Amino acid sequence: MDRRVLIFLFLFILLFEFRYIYLPNKKKVDSVTKLISKKEEEYKEFINLCEEYKLIAQNKEKNNFKVANINFSFFSYLNDLIDKIGIKTNINNIKILPKEEIEKWLLERIEIEINLISLEQLFSLLSKIEKTNGLYIFKFEMKRDKNKPYFLNISLGLICLKQKM
């Protein structure tokens, strides 16, 4: 009789440890492993993008800046760009700053606050801004969102350089 009770008790303890100790911790370890592999992939992508940017920056000539057409509508272009990328609902604030005239140049400036934007959306936005003649970034702040760590909050200052008539 005692032997059966001991075997039953041993099996109960073994089953209890497996169900309530081993399985939950295994799930935690698996999720941490997946998170680590995802972060490693993101880091590799980030390093590749940095290297690509360095190569592009080295190939550009120094002090060679491009000017936007005098008829270029900065605000309309920015609105279309935001629509194309699909971040219209993420825009928190747009501040149009006063225009400045310096010698033969006209400077239009806009500051934008964007909340909960993904890294891919940010990359798309910045690459399109970089490819546009006469658009330059004069302010850039990026913070990870506290509640949703895979999204970013961005503060972006853009300047449009036009030649006066």
C-alpha cells in the first residue's frame, strides 16, 4: 500500500512540476529567443542601412545642394507624401514657420510631429525627402514610444530651398 502511495505521489509531483514550472518557463524562454532573433535582424538591417547611407554620402559631391523649382508647393508635396506613406493619422502637429529671404534664396520651413510610426514608414519618408530637390532636414528627433516599443515618435523639421525670381 505504501509503495502505491509513494508512486502516486511521485507521479503527481512530476506532473505538477511539468505543468506549472517547466511549460510556463519554456514558453517564456521561447518568446525571449524569438525576440532576440528579431532584434538581431533589426540590428543587421540597421547596420546595412548605415553602410548604404555612408556609401551614398561619399559619392555625393561636397557643397553641391539642389534647389526646388520656384513653383514647387512645399505644403502640397508634403501632404501628398504623407498620404502615399499612409501616416496621415499619425500626424500629431504641423507647424508652418515664417518664410525667410536670404540673398537670392527663399526658405520655407515646416515642423512636423509624428506619433507611432514604424521604422519602415520612417525609412520611406526620409528616403523620399532625401530624393526630392530642394528639401532638407534641419531638425530630427526620434524616440521610442513607451507603450508600444516597436513604434517611434518623430519630431521633424524640414526646409525647402527655392531661388527667388
